[in-house]
Amino acid sequence: MEFSTHTTSTLHTLKTPALAIGVFDDSVLTDAAKALDDVTQGAIKDACKDEFTGAKGTHLVLRNLPGVSAQRVILIGLGKQDSYNAKAHAAAEQAFAGYCVKAKVTEAVSALAGAECKDSTLQQRAQALATAATQSTYHYDATLGKASKKPAPKLNHMGIWVPRADSAEAKRGLAAGQAIGNGMLLARQLGDLPGNVCTPTYLGETAKKLAKAHKTLKTDVLGQKELETLGMGSFLSVAKGSDQPPVFIVIKYTPPGTAAKGGTDKAAAEKGGKAARIKSKAPLVLVGKGITFDSGGISIKPGAGMDEMKYDMCGAASVIGTMQAVAELGLDQPVIGLVPACENLPSGRANKPGDVVTSMSGQTIEILNTDAEGRLILCDALTYAERFKPAAVVDIATLTGACVVALGHINTGLFSTDDALAAQLLAAGKQAGDTAWRMPLDDDYQEQLKSNFADMANIGGMPAGSVTAACFLSRFAKAYRWAHLDIAGTAWRSGKDKGASGRPVPLLVQFLMNQG
């Protein structure tokens, strides 16, 4: 999809198949709506008086307005003016993009960003527009037969109407929003693919293709023998119940114009006539849980709803999608994505309740429930992350049903031993409209993980299940600043709208942009 800015001072002369203008609750017109109302001699006010109140989530299509070049003017309800915020603006942009897709238009222009929000800048509003427009074009047909396939959305160009002086700021927002949107599209596609297609090997191949498409990315995929050499006994114990081989994916992003830590930037050396020493920043590391299908293992899950366990790799999908967005944006912050990927299935080789395994860190784990497998693969990845001497590590996982009980499907659960890091992630989520809620991580909860036969148990019982899962991970993340995102409630939707959401790609990309 392409994006552009439109800076004409006369909105009514803008030629487009669809033009969005905002109207607040009780038919209060925004400046853009007032401008068109003046040209049309009150047509906007008349429509609001008779058919449209401006209530949030509503829209009205006006065609062939006198003196207006746009084929359609879509009035978008913004809700109450005194409570209009970034979240409401994002919803308005989503409503407009959704209309454009249904109307099968190829291009459109939004003037919604002109309405002031209490908690966002123009750049952030432009970012929300681009993310919404990109997401509106998501189209899954990878496993559909010819008879079931539907045409892909035609929308391929979205413009934003802003004053000329604000064009540069809007362009920055559009670029960020497009990268976030593209990252979400990739994460959603990976999540929605069935487990017999999106295997651990498939995830590895996807990461390799990503590196081929972006010079700033390098991907290494470690296999069984390499993981054995590393001593990843906890991760490998989960994988042994499946015939699909495990992989450990390492995606490294190096900012343009820099070299590896302590290395030389060849381009700078040639330009300056001598070797230019580049001191790179410490990397930020993202770790994504990649269980491409989770039956629960020997502690098998109920059959109803088990099909949705193809989404147990959405943490991995969000890391891969985020790495794509980082490369598209060309951030000046080194980022490393780590993805331990395998299946969790029952077999004669699978983990059994009561088994004891040794993690890469040397700590031993008594497996009381084989369905608490995500933490068993993440713990070895967290230990592996130490070698990068990271500035911070964030792991992302569809880890616990307990987090869904606690927070539902609105907020991602955030756990951290670092207050400053937690605050940065919360702020990024709010900026990007991909919110999280901080959960407790008191040391007292660690008592529930005691074992008579190992250094720890892999579960702490039913009380505070999401907290004890995070406590388990914290034992492997003491060498650096660390946070854990439990996305079990936000990574996908169930029911008739079943599908991956692409979260928390917006939160992660915003967090990384904020570090630059």
C-alpha cells in the first residue's frame, strides 16, 4: 500500500473516490467538516440534523455533494468531543479504512487527523491512519480452495489531509504506521496458518527469507545438534514428543551505517580515508514463544477449542513481524530476535509429569504439568540472550490461560523486575493503541515453585498462575533488565471472527522507536 500527504488549503477541491471527515457527538462539526459545510451551503449540517449524530462507531456516506470534488464524503462519528483521544481516533481511522475496503475503492483520503486529541501528536495520528489502512487489507486465503477464495481488497493508496507546514511530521507518522502494519500482516499470516503448514521449519524459512529481503537483517537457524551442544535440555525436552524437528531462530538487526560492536564501518572508512571505529549500542533482545502446535503433551488439553492451539506461536510471529518493521524503518537501535520453536505433542518420547530436566543455565526443573511447556522453551532462550550483553530483554508468549481470566482480551499482561522498563513498555502500548497492564511479581510468589526433586517446579498451582509463570521465567533473566508480555488473551480472536490479531507488534515497534 502507498501513502501520501495532501496539503491543499481547499479541501473541497480534493479529487478522491472517498474522503473522510469527522463529526463529534451531538453533531458537532470538526474544522474539516465545517469547511465542506460552508462550500455545500449547509449540506453537512443538514445531514447531521436528519440522519447522523456523530456517535462513536457510526458513519454516513454522502455522494455527489455540490462543489465538492470527492465522489463520496464519509462522515465518521468521533464520539464526545471532550473525551476524544488517541484510542478514539484510531477507531475512527479503522472505521474509515473498513468502509473503503467494503466499498471496493482503490484510493481514499482521510481528514480525520485534523481533529485535536488530548493525548496524541499529529505524527501519532498519521501513524494510526497508516496502521489501520494497512490492517484493513489483510486477506487470508493461503489454505482456501479455488471455490472459497475471494478477491483481495482493492484499497492500495491512502492519503492524509494536513496543513503544508505539518507535511513532514505526517510523513514520519505514515512511514512508522506502514511498517507497523506490515509487521502485523506478517504476524497475522503466520498465526492463521495451520500447524501442518506453519511448522518450526517453516518459521525458520520465513526468517531466512526476511533476511534476504533486508540487508540489515541476518538470520541463523540452529537445529537439534547445535541445541544439544548448547545444553538446551529444557527446550529439547518439549520438542522430543514430536516428529517435527525443533529450531532456534536468531535474527539480528544492525542499523544502517554501523558495524558489529567493536568493528569497522567500511563505508565510513572509505569516505573518511581511514578506518572509522563504530561503537554500537547494546542490543535490545526480543524472545518469542514458538510452539507451532500445543496439544498439552501428556497433560493433554480438552478437545474443544484445541484447534486454536496453532496460535501458540503468536509470540514468535510477533517477534518476526517486529523484526520486519524494524528493518523497514531503519532504526538506529540494534535489535535481536530469538525464537525457540517446536511442537508439544504426546508420544512415547514425550515429557512425563514428574520428569526432571536440566536447563541451559544448569538449573533443574521438575515437570509437574507438560502443558506448561512455553516456559520450558523460553527459559533456555533467556539464558542464550545473555551472550549479547543486552540493554534489555522482552519475551512475548501466549503463556497462560490465567492471564486471560485476569485481564480478558483487552490488555496484554506485563510483568517486569525493572520499573523503568515496565513504564516504557506501558507508555509505548498506550501510544500505539496496543495496551498492556502491569501485573505483580513479588518474591513471595516464588514459594509456589518449590520442588523436592529439582531446583524448581514448572508450575505453582492454580492461584496466581500467570504470576508464577512469570516468576519461573524471572529465574533465568537475572543478568539483564527484563520484561515478560503474556499475550494469551490478545494474540487472537475466537468465534466467527477467529483470527490472529497481530498484537503486540505495535507495542514492540513503538517501544523500539522510542529508544532511538
